[in-house]
Amino acid sequence: KQWYQRRVRGKHLVDTLQTDLRSVSSEAKRKHPTVKDAAERAILKLRSLSAANDKHINEVIARSDDVIQPFILGCETKNPKLILLSITCIQKLISHDAVPDTSVTIIIKT
């Protein structure tokens, strides 16, 4: 039962992050191509994680900077909507213990 609940929470996180990354990519458009490209790469990474059906998906996300990178880049823009989307997503990742140790200092500075 616990395994199933963890898997469902992980799947929900992946689905939510993919939706949020599409929003970030759309908002970044042409003005912030690095953010858009990072978001597209993160979506591909999440798709592959979702296909793997890993029950410890939060831990897998936390081992790589690929998923959090577009949100960190989004916070560095001057676009208020992009910043709000990015901060919200970083909070989600933090609440699911899915933040890589290498990104903690960057998040604090952002």
C-alpha cells in the first residue's frame, strides 16, 4: 500500500511538473530562449522518468539538475509571470524532497 501511494504521488508530481514546464516554455517563448530550451529538455526527462514507472521518482528527480534548471533560469528573468511560475514550481519540488543538493545554494541566492 505504501509503495502504491508513493508511486501515485510521484506520478502526480511528474504530471504537474510537465504541465508547469509547458507553461514556463510557453511564457518564455522568444524572449528567453534558454529558459524555453531548458523547459523542453526537462519535459523530455520527465517523460522518460514517467515511462520508467519508478516508485522513487522524487529521488530520481533530486539526482539531476535538469528538472529544476528551467525554474531557476525563469527566476533570473525580469518577467513577473515567469518568475511566479518558477517560484511556485520550486516550492513544489521542495515540498516533495525533489531538489538536488547541488541546487540548494542557487535556490537560496535566487
